[in-house]
Amino acid sequence: MSDNKFSLVELIQIFGQYCNNIIINIKHLQEHYQRTGVKRIRGVRNENGELLQPWLTTEYIDNAEYVDMGEFQFSRNAATINMLVKRRVKLAKFEDQTPTIEVAGLLVNDLNTFNNYTIVSDGKINVKSLQVKISNKKAFDLLKQKGILDAEEFDFRSEYTIQLDNLPLVAANSRYSSIDGLFNELAEIKVLTSIICAHLKKESDVFIEAQLDEFKKHYLSKNTYINFPTTNEYTDISEALANGTIESKLSYKIDIGSQDILNLSKLPSANKFLNRMYRLYDEETGEIIIKPSFEMTFNQNVAVRHRLLSSRTKITKVDELMKPIFDDFLGLEQNGIVGGILQKVGADSLAQLLQDKQTGKQIDKEEMVAALTVANKKLEQYAENIYQDKISPLVFYIGSTGLLPDQMEVKAMTADEAAAKYPNLQFSKDEQEGTFFAVGDSIISIYAKTEYYSKLISVGSSVHSMLN
């Protein structure tokens, strides 16, 4: 790999800078696209395996040849880059195509759908080229200077082919910032986000319960995203593998962890941890709630205490990480950890409400739901910035080159060696076959997972839709 060869990652940075000045030939992309996952189709199957279609469907408002360049996203734990392309659609009845104009007092006749196209999959180019038009001369000149375009003169009418498969994925001299401390920061954010999401599962800061019921009936989430039920195209995976409808591949995952917790997947959901470590009970009757969930804590009569653990319960490093956050949020211990996280991400309103609640002040439910919703967005954005700035580029480099960056030259360990040195680590079946690197106070894991994909060439899968 040449030191001065322009890389795909650098090209995508230019695409991001000039995304409003570049349009893509979507028909060309669809015609040459190979799925990297299993195709899913709308509907649910009954007991006989018959497909039952949703009563609504979507139609493209435009049948455009060109669409705006999508947003590029790096995977958090694989050498994969996706491009989300936005298209305008409308809801209509499946049977007679009658348009659905309004749901729960909201106009839904102009929606956006996002189609997900995998540009790089596990370190391999999946889209060989893009056909584009460029409306900004500065963007044209920059791409020409980098050797991406061979046209002499800028012409906004012309379609240019941008080859992706002749570029190195990353620059040979790439350097990456330290990841020390990032896992613990992300783990704390994930725990708090999980608690907040558990509270908000059936709550909205905008719509009432009857409106949410109408949304559900029309396949809309509380955030007005289209949420059609989907199922696999096949009914029997063995048969689908045998006849070539789907094929399997090894996908290499790169995870960041600590010397105590291998990766974030080891953290259980908020409600699962609540059930493991706490008891919810009725303050008036003392009756224990059998299946506790955070939604129940909105009820003024519900109180919480620590669960009496048996001598056989083993307290893990995951428990030690999560319990202080739960204790502080639930008001069982005032250690300041939740307030510190919330203030760091700018979610001061929730921090204040929780502080008020701990002093015995009655908190209005609507005010709490609004504060939780704002905090959730800020926490997720803060975590996303860490991934996109510091973790995903490193993950992509490792996954596409098979190497750690030069400044991270450390000895590789097997799972047995890592377990002997760091006895608190827990390994899944796939992770037991992996390779591990101790980098500062972090552990980088590289392991393979078997994944399946639909063999036939077809258009990108719609991942979500939302109102304008």
C-alpha cells in the first residue's frame, strides 16, 4: 500500500463534506448491488407458514433516477461502511392503493424512507463504483486533484463514474488516538441509556396513549418511524442453504473492552438487571411485584429496595459497574454518578429532576418523560461521537488490514492466555476462538462469527422511515 495513495476513507470524508452537492444514480446502484445480509420481506407467517401481508404498504412519491447522496456510517465493531439513501414515500392501503393521509391527527402523506447500502463489508469492497452528478465546482476540483475523476472540465450536466474498487481502504500512514478509558465511559452511558429507554418504552413526550395506539395500528412507532413487521424470505434455513437462496460467510468482529469486561454486549438490559438485584413493591400493601420493570416506577405507590441475594449469587464485574448507577438513579444511594454523566452530556434538566425526587419532591410524570427523552438523545449522541471519532475508524483499520496500528504494537493473546491474565473476563463461544490485545487499560478482541446473506442481487434493504 503506497503511503501517498488516496484512500476510500478519505474519499468518504469528501463525500460527507459535499453531500449536498452530489447526487447518485440510484438505478445503477440498485442494478449492481449485492446484499450482505439476509433479505427480509414485509409480513408475518401464520402457523401454516403462509405469509400475511400488512394492510398498509409504501409507494415512492418519485421514481427518480437520481437521489441525494446518502449519509455514510462506519460500523461500531466491523470493517463495514454503510450508506443511507433517503427517498420520499407515502402510505397506502395494500389492497387498493388508497392513500393514507392522516393518522392520529398527524399528516403522513409525505414520509422519508432510508435504504441501507453496504459500500464495504468486512473489509471488502461491496459497491465497485458510483455514478454521480456534481453541482459544486470545488467538489469537482478536489476529486480531480485526488485522482478520483479523470474528466478535464467541470460539467454539472455530466455523469461521472467514481471507482471505489481501485482505492486502498485506509491510508498506510493512518494514526489513531488513545482508547484508554473509553470503554468505561461508554459502559456507563449504555447502562444509563438502558434505564431511560426502559422507562420510555410505552411513553411519549408528544403523543397521548390513544395516539400511540393509532400509530401502532398504522405501523408507525412513537417517533413516527414506519415499522412494518418483517420475516425472512425463507421458512427453513437448512433448505435455503442447500438450494443456494442464502449463503454463509465469516464476519470478523472487533470489540473494545476493559481488563474486567470484554465488551458492551456483556451488560444485561436495565429491566433484567432490575429483576436480578432489586425488589419493587407496593408501599401500601408491601406486596412484591413479581415481574418488575422501570415503567412501573412512574406509579407513585411503587417503591424499590435491594434484593436479598443468596450466598450462591456471584457478584461479577458487570454487577459492580452497573449497581452504583442503578442505586443512584433509584435514590437508594446518593453517589453522584448519574448526575455526573448527565451533566457531562448536557442533560441538566433530568439531573435536576432526579435530585428533586431524592429530596422527596413530587415530580410530574409528563415533566419527567420530557426530561428523560431529551437526556436519551443527548446520551446517544455523545456515545455516537465517541464511536465515530475514536473507535469506528480504529475498528475499520484493524478489520480491513488485519493489523493493529503501528503505535499499538502489542503481543497477541489467545482466549486462554487472556483469561489467565485477566480472570474476570467472560468469553462467548465465538470469542473463545478469538485473538486479544491488551492496549493500555483496554482489551481489543478480534473474533469471527458466522453470518448469512441472500445470494441474489437486489436493492438495498429499507431500514427505517420517518416523517419529514
